[in-house]
Amino acid sequence: MRILLVEDDSMIGEQLLDLLRAEDYAVDWVRDGELADAALQAQAYDLVLLDLGLPRKDGMSVLRSLRARKQAMPVLIMTARDAVEQRIAGLDAGADDYVLKPFDLDELLARIRALLRRASGRAEPVYSHKGVSINPVSREVLAEGRPVTLSAREWAVLEPLLARPGLVLSRQQLEEKLYSWKDEISSNAVEVYIHGIRKKLGAGLIENVRGVGYRVPRE
């Protein structure tokens, strides 16, 4: 999953960048509202972590612009502004959740998982389909009840496909979930990871849709 981190405080930003990458999220970090707006128009993200007190363009304006463009990815506001009125304003402007600084890092990760889960149309914390179950919290993968070890990149490919059976994702869409701006992308990376997943979980779990991309079949 790919996250846009919008935070102008270097200490907080570096801490969150390390935290999110340790959880195998692909993360792009920008430090002002204008850069955030440009990134959101250029790149598809699964979630936005948005500070409000930003230089050049404040976070509320970034949020309003994002929703005006009909971009539907979840937005989690992170701010030290603790007035109830400000929280209400953020939620009414299109934010999906709100955490006050300083926040507990484990709670932040749990909120991120919950938002990503809801965005995929699922309420349950464990995804199960065709005998395969994945747990985004523990990163446990089971095939017919048997534990299977996936690499971080294999997990990053499998999770969005298994979360929404029947949805076709192109190679480019999967690459966007795997890599942040600074990562070097090899031309056949997605094919390599899908080959690894098929070897471990069965050839029929992920199917090619000719000329379009990949999907986990509904049935």
C-alpha cells in the first residue's frame, strides 16, 4: 500500500517515515501543502496522512482541493489543534479520521489499517478467499490452515488483490503500491512477485487478465 505523508516537522516526519516503512508501506513524504497538492494530482495513493499546520498551503485547503477533485482515498489528519470545532471542521471537509499530537504510534498504525480496510469495502480484520487467509496486523498468511511466509513485496502485491476479489489491477497500479519515489523499479518486478506468490499459494489464486492486469477471481 502506498501512503502520502504530509508533515513539515522534520523530527516527526522522519519518525513516521521509519515507522511506516518498517510496516512495509511505500511512503512518499512532502513538507508543505503545495507539494502535497502536486503529489496528489500526479500519483494514486491508498491513504494520506495530513498535518494541518503546513507552509505555503494549509492542510485544510489541501483536503478541500483533494475532495473537490473527487479523490476518494482515506485521509487521516494529524494535528496539535485540539479544539473540538477544528476537529469537526476537518471531518466535515472530508477527513476520515483524526489523531491529536502527540499520538501513540501503535494506535496510529491501527487507525491506518482500519481506514485501508474500510476503503477496500471490508469490515473484517482478516481477509480470506479460496482457502487463503491474510492478517494485516500480524502479517500471518495461511493456505488451507498452513502457515506460509511471503516476502514484504509479495505481501504488498497480494494484499490489495485479495482484499477485493474480482478487481483487476494493472501492473502499473501494483507497482505504485510497491514503490515510493526513491525506489528503483525493475521492469518485471510485479511478474516476479506474482510468480513467487503462485508457487507458495497455488497457481490459480491470481490470474492474468490479458492486456489489462491481474486479479484474484471471485469464485
